[in-house]
Amino acid sequence: MATNRPVLCPNCGAQVRKTGYCSACYMHIGVLKKAYNTSDYYYNVGLDKAKARDLSGAIESLNMSLRYNKKNVMTRNLLGLIYYEMGELVMALSHWVMSVNYKGSDNLAVKYLKHLRQDQTQLDSVDQIAKKFNMALGYAESADYDLAIIQIKTILSANPHFVKGYLLLALLYIQVNNYEKARTTLRRVLKIDKANPLAIHYLHEMGDTDENIIQMRNESVENDGLFEDAYMEEVSVAEANSKPVSDGPIRRLFGAIEDRYRQMTIKTGEFGEMRFAHYSGIYVMVGLVLGILLLFFVVVPAQKRDLRKENVNLTKEYSEELAAKNAEIASLNEELLAKQGEIEDLQYGHDHADNPLPDYSDIEHGLSEDDINMIIQSE
């Protein structure tokens, strides 16, 4: 005899009651099915964008898919592949590991992780790439753009699909006014991610049109010269007691970076006592200039903002007070009209009463002469 199998909740795996609600998580099966269908829809959208090389748009759609179903294994596998293509191996690994935790068998993520474990060199380079990228960011923040460019190029030579590295390199080239190199760098981004919003934004800021950007996507990047051995072709490290970096292997470039770092480090006891009295006049002038700049660029704008805000508040208060007065006047007018109506009703009722009061308007005197004579005679 056939028996009906219990319906299991797709969210927690518990049995679903006849009412349609899960016995453990109390979610309605209809709501869960709709959420999972929406997740599959966004997965299909992300897959279409990934096929069209719109990796940034695909990531956005796939993240939306995970919002409706975090256990969507296909979404996590595709998201890991996209991050792997963009050079972000850590993000790819995180999504593949979570995918395997949700589904341990018959899962492509198992194959991806096995392939990475076999390539131990690539796994070992992940930590080094992260450290070098953070070092490049530090150089950029301290305005050492030449060192930052060298560091980023070493990262990209080892990981040629690292989109974030290309974007940082393009910003560095823009900072040193080397727009041609910036366009070359952004062209490589568009070859990996055709609709990368930051790359398109940077190109627009440099004056490129949409037609130029579309043309860049079709151009080859094989011989653009971005990874030639002459890393310092467009920049130069000119410091006292240091020689310009010549063409050579990467090891010599790392040596130049280390030399520059040692020069920037101040050692204890290297300098003698500095007598600030000799520079007091200069310090006073610098202080005055900084004070004036602070006044015009910080204090005055802040005062203007406060005055505008106070003006807006006063206008609002006056408007509210005027509205209240107008409402009070309208109420008094209505009350006055009501009182006038009551007076008219009273007058109307008096004029049409059944027993009106006697009318004494024709009486000229209180007593006539005959009445007076009769009163005198009676006395």
C-alpha cells in the first residue's frame, strides 16, 4: 500500500504541516518556493551577464540571488568562478567552500577546490599578493606614486586578471598625469569586465566618449607595453645618494623599493639638535597663512551654513505661527457668524409671538385730565 511521503521544508529540512507551515522554522512553504524561484531568476540573469562578459553586473545579480536563497549552490559556484576570473581568489574560495558545506556531493565546487589544492604555488601567492597590494595602497596614501606603481605592476605580472589592481594602477597614472598609460590599463579592465562601472567612470573623467570606450573593448592588449621589463619607463625614483633604476629583473626593482624605504625611515640619533629660534619668523608667517586659509575655507563656510540653517528655521517658525493665527481668525469669524444668527433668530421669534406685549408708543402722558379731576374729587 502506497503511503504519502511527508513534505520537507526546503529551508531547514523539517516536516511541513498540513497548514503549509514548517514545524521547526514556521516558514510557509509557499513563501519559500516563491523566494527560491526569485533566487533562480536572478541566477539566470547573472549567468546571461557573465556570458556577455559583464562580470560586475553578474556579481550584482548573483548577490541578489543569494539574498533570496543563501543555499543556492549554483549561484555560489558561478560567483566563485567570476571572482576567480577577476583575480580575487580569496572571494572565490569562500563561496566554493560555503557551496560544499551546503551540498557535499555532486557539486562542481568540489572539483574547483581540488584543482586549487593541486596548484600549491597559486595558493601560496594569495597571501603575498594581498600584502603587496596593501603596501601599494600605503605608498599611494603617502604620495609615493612611483613606488606604488612598481608594486602594483609586480602584482599584476603574477596575477594578470586582478581587476582591482588595474583600477588602482589607472588611478596612480591619472595622479601623475600619464593619461595614455591610464587608458592602456583601463583597456585591460574592459577586456576582463566589459561593463566595469569604475573603469567606465575613470574614462569618462578623462574625456573619453562611449564610442571610444566601445572601441577600446575591441582593441588587443597583447602588445600594449604595460608589462615590459622597463618598469620605470614612465616614472623615476630621484633621491639623494641613490642611482636611477635601470632596466633589469624584478629583484633589482625590489632592491630599489627597500633602499627607498630605508631612506624614508628616520633613525634615532641621526640628526643633531634643531634650534627652532632661527626659524621663528618663518613659523609665524606660515602660521598666519594657515590661519587665513583656515578662516576662509573652514570657518566662513561653516558660519554661512549655520546662518542659512537659522534662516530656514526662522522662516519655518514664522510660517507655522502665521498659519496658527489665520486658523484662529477663521475660528473667531465662524463664532461671530454663529452669534449673529442667534440674534436674528431671537428677533424673528419676538416679532411673531402669539401674545405680543401691549404697545404704549401712542401714549403721550401717563394720566389724562379727566382721570386727574376724578382723583381730586374723590379725595
